[in-house]
Amino acid sequence: MSSLAGRSLVSIDELTGPELIGLLKLAEAMADAIGFAGSKGPTSPLTPLDRILAAMFYEPSTRTRLSFESAMLRLGGQVTGFAQSTSSSAAKGESLADSVRIVSGYADVIVVRHPLEGAARVAVRASKVPVINGGDGAHLHPTQTLTDLFLLLRRKGAIEGLRIGLLGDLRHGRTVHSLAPALARLGAEVLCIAPPQLGMPRPVLKRVAEATGSPPMEVDRVDDVLHLLDALYVTRIQTERFEEPGGHQEVAGAYRVDSALLANAPADMLVMHPLPRVDEIDPAVDDDPRAVYFEQADGGVPVRMALIATMLGLHALPKAKVTERALKPLEPVTGVSGHCDNERCVTMHEPYVPPEFVTYADDTVCAYCERPIHGTGE
Ligand code: NCD
């Protein structure tokens, strides 16, 4: 049987379907144990656990960092770390790899969040202990996907057959880059709803198509597809990730979920959001029973408890039977003479990282940021 003990997690694609669903089952047991979602509170006293989680956060975070810390504390363990790069030795010029190497001597598991795409992969290479990607730039956010799937399973009973609309800044939002292929693998249909400038990156569209046989539907107006949806997954405009400063102004206010919009939505359509929201969901929507984003965020604790516990070898994964649409494994590509030209890729900023390439949905991509390489070929 597969085990997550000792493994790291950079991309949700590294988990098989049974591992994913097994984790969500364990998260359900954790939720019961801590008295999640309106029940009476913890059912059993904490047993101290002689393990330490280090949170290395080089980018702002509320939910991810605090829910990881809360999860470790709920498991009985201890936490250490930093919440901003200015309070770490990065401010003195230390490389990411060196910092991770050091912290891996102080902790049993590390969660790292970083503004550069591919940073989590660098951290895995440098660490002596398992590393969890807590978000690497505009690239990936696998534990948010686990949290999203947990909510969907709880509320809808199954992932297979669901139709999920992803709305907003699909170009720069890392949560949807992880979520879309995972939904596709588990048999859900993904619809991409975004202004043309904010569309889903081509590699992610191709990855979804790999699982389902055809690329997802792309539309720019939510009204056109609202009636089809089991869930609308709203995301904010990622103001801080635009290539040109101020580029977000062109798309500001391009979409908004409010009571008028929801008047035309199915009665059982969930409104999800990884949060934080800015102005894309009217606070008046919070009282609508379809609005589940706060419950979704609460699920981050039991989900991360399940992940940490299995990675530390404290819990076996519950068995799960899953019909999965397979994704092609990423195969190493050698002999590429080009280099990654993505300004936000970790290989551009941490010069000691050797370039590496893999096949991703039939393209040759940078193994760190997964952007296609415009090199001179093999
Ligand atoms: C998201 C993130 O950091 O990518 N937040 C989160 O972790 N829940 C979404 C966002 O910042 O828009």
C-alpha cells in the first residue's frame, strides 16, 4: 500500500487518486476529532507529540500559515518559523537552499511559501525532511486544492460528475492551477470563466485535456454558464503578480458575485473562494446558504492535520477506491540548450539551481515553473 511517510508535496499531481481520497477520508476523521464545523469541540484530550513543523513564509499569508500551525498544534506537536522574509536570513542574502537546509535540521516537516515559481522544488532538493508547498508564486498551491476537494466531498458527496466553474484571475492564481487538473482527474468537469487577459495558462488547459480528452470550455461571462454549475469557485485578481505594474487596473471590477447574480444560479450551487476576497464577492452574499467559503477555509485545519500526520508516518492512509483519469507522468528531457525565460521562475533568481526540463502535456517545460521552454531544441 502506498504511504506518504517521508514524502514531500510540491504538486497535487504527485498524489494518486486513492492517496488523494484517502487523505480526505483521514481529514474527515480529524475533523471529527477536533470538533469541526459546529460540533461541540474536541472529543479527546491532546496527546503531546514530539515533532516540530517549521513554517518558512516569504510571502503574506493568513489562512495557509495559521491553519498549518493550528493543525500541528492540534496534533500535539510544536511549531517554529517566520512569517516574512525580512525576519529571516534572506534579508542578509542567504540563498533559499541554504536557509531550507538549515531549517531542516531544526524541524521534522517544513511548509514553505515563496513568491518565486518553482521555489518549493528547490526547497525539497535542499531539505533533509519532507517539504510541503504552501504556494510558490503564481505556480501551484496543492494544500489549497486538498481543502477545496474536502469541502466539495462534504457538501456534494462525490467529485465525479460535478461541474465546477472557475471564475476570475485564472492566469495568475495558483489555487486554480492545482485545482483544475485535480478535478479533471477525479471525473469533474471544469469550466474556465475569465476576462481574456486573465485566461487559464495553456499548459494547465492541456493538462486538463490530458485527463478528460478535450480542453475545458472557456467563457468570459459568468452569466452564460451559471445555470450549468454545481459550484462556482471565485478567485481575486492577483494584483501583485501582473507583469507590468498597474496592469491589474485594466481588469479591475471585471466580475462580481452579488445577490442579483445568484438570483439566476441553481439553488444548490455552492459559492467557493480560497480567500482572501477583495471586492469580487459582495459581503451581502455571506448570508446566502450557498456561500461556503468560510466553511471551506475552516477545513484547512483537518486537511493539513491529515497531511502532516501521514507525512510524519503517524497515520496510515485509509484505503480508497477511485476511478481516476490518468495524467501522463512528467518525464525528464535532456539535451535542451534553451533556458527558462520566465522572470518569476526560481531558476532566474537562485543561480545555483541547475536548469532541468520535463515533458508536461507534450510540451518541454521548465521542471521548476512548468512554463514551456522556447529553446533551440535538442
Ligand atoms: C490563496 C493564495 O495564497 O494563493 N490564498 C490561500 O492560500 N487561501 C489565494 C489568493 O491569495 O488569492
